[in-house]
Amino acid sequence: MPDIRVVEVSGSPREMGRQHGERFRRDIKILAKERVVLSSNKNWTGYELPRPDVLALGEACLPWHQEYAPELMEELRGIGDATGVGLTELVILNGFTDFIDVVFNHRAAAVPARPAHPAADNCTAFIVSPQATAEGRGFFGQTWDMHATATPFVILLHGKPAGGLRFLTLTLIGCVGMIGMNEAGIAVGINNLMARDGRPGVTWPFVVRKILMQDNLDDALACITKARLAGAHNYLLADATGRGFNIEAMSSRLHVQEVTSGSLVHTNHCLFTGNLPVERERLPESRRNSELRLNRAEQLLKPGQITLNDLLALTRDHGKNGGVCAHAVAPFFVESCSAAVMRPATREMWAVWGLPCQNEYRHFTVKRR
């Protein structure tokens, strides 16, 4: 892959969205249409659902997004101004992996459903506390694994909102943000989880971007714990002081774990037993893959005295029994389409587009005003 595309947007929320939409007008239309179609597909949601019903569920999510983050809804309206894509379709595009939880639970009790599609269920993420690093400053990082067809749509959004905190976020075109860090040194990342308790609510890119509006970790944490979540994700938070949290959040329940020492790794299955009753059934090979990546990353981080180079190597790892870096293989074609490592204390990010093992990281800094 070439160097990751950096897209700068600035000004009011609507203006930022318009700039984003004008840059990728054609591709946003394509991706939004595709995500709505996939939301009707039983391979993803467990059963077929007519397009009007899918759109009705998407529309039911709009008031929750508006109440949660009106600024981000204005940003979506700006994308819509530039592309002609409707607000409902843009919300589905943004929050697709949460939205399929909503669709699944809509009729799960009435219709036998298939296990979750593995291509919606990947990523290996980690927090390394200052105590576990060679230099005494903490890190956050992750691979970003999706169906290989998503790789061409990856960008790094550099936001300079009027009156707000500057930020960098890895995302897909048309989406407000998915992994990132702001000028206050608040970093956030995710692992997708699959749940049976989805409901109309707020989807995860809105949660990520609202976190990047905060200047302290407690307020960032509240963006998750006080939200009416549409679907299941595991969120990881870290700040410039070295504090960190792992939040395994389903729609109807969550578990918060503070990271005070050592390292913490999360992949794509629930580790908190209280969440198991609402975790969706998975294909056995998908579950094994998540467990192998978890064990491998924990093994690599266990010695402590971790350096930046160790973490970049972790994202490129191919262990004997299954490594962290995912390559597209039939029948699921999941790959590490991007990866990032962040050091919140210095506001630095290292990001790569495409397979980490085959491409070079670029260095970025979120400059403070």
C-alpha cells in the first residue's frame, strides 16, 4: 500500500463533514450502499431483513445520536450535503458492526439465526502501562482487522474543530472516527464484540469521537458508561499520565477494568463472565482465532520493559500457532487493514495502511494549540 492518506478537516462540525464528503463523494456513496445491503444479509445479521425494515431500524437510532452528540450529527449532515447520502444511511455506514447487533436482536427470538460473521469480529488491542515500558511512558496500540474489501477505504482524519480539541483518528471514508488520540493525550481504541442484546441507540464511532472531545480520562470514560449503546464493543482508553481502562461494553451491561500495572490485551470475545449471557454465538474457528491472538499478544508483552519497536513488531507478528497480523484467507478474507501505536504522553501516533508486516509505519503528532 502507499503511505496512509491524511485528510485534514477544520472549522464548524458541518464544514468538517462537508470537506470530508467532497473529498470522497463517490466512494462514500458506494460504501454506504454496501453497508445497508449487508445489514439485510443473513450471513451478517443472522437472517434476511427487507431493506425498508433495515432503514426503519437505522432511523430509530437517529434520536439517540442527536441527543448524545449533536455536533457529530451536524458533521454527518455536512457529509450528506456533499454526497447526497441520507442521514440514516450514514449512521448505518458509521456504526455497521454495532448496527448488525441491532438488526440481529430485532427478530432473534422469532427466527433461528446463523452464528456471527467472523469478518465483523476482529482486532487485537493492548494497553501497556508506564511501569511495563523501558522508558516509563505508557502506550496504546492495536491492529485494525476487517474484511479485506474495507482496506481501500482507510484514511487518517486530522481534525481541527473550531473551538474544540485537535485529533487524529483512523477511520473509513464517510465515518467520523474509529481509533485515535487528541491533543489532550486521550487515546481510544476498540475491539468488536458480537451481542444478542442490540437495540436502537448510539453506535461506536460516535462514542470514539465524543471521547476525543474530552480533556480528561474520567470524562472520556463517562462517554461510554453513560451512553445508551446500540451494540457491543470493547473500548480501551489511555491518557498522558499513564492511566488506562478497558471497558467491555454490551448494549445492556458493561464491565470496567482499570489498568494500573503491566499490560492488558483484548481481542474479540468476552473476558468478563457477566457479559457471556448476551454474547452472540460464534463459529468455532472464529472463537479459536480470537483466543490465539489474545494468548500470542499476552506472551509477547509478558516480559515487560516494552519499547515502541516491540509494539510495532507485535502488530506484524506471525507466530507458529497463529499470529497477530491477519492475512485475507478464504472463506472469510479478514485482514489487518491498518494498525496504530500511540504514546499519549508525547501525543505521538505511528500508523500504517494495509498489512503491518508488508508496509511501513508513518509518524504523526497531534500538535497542541
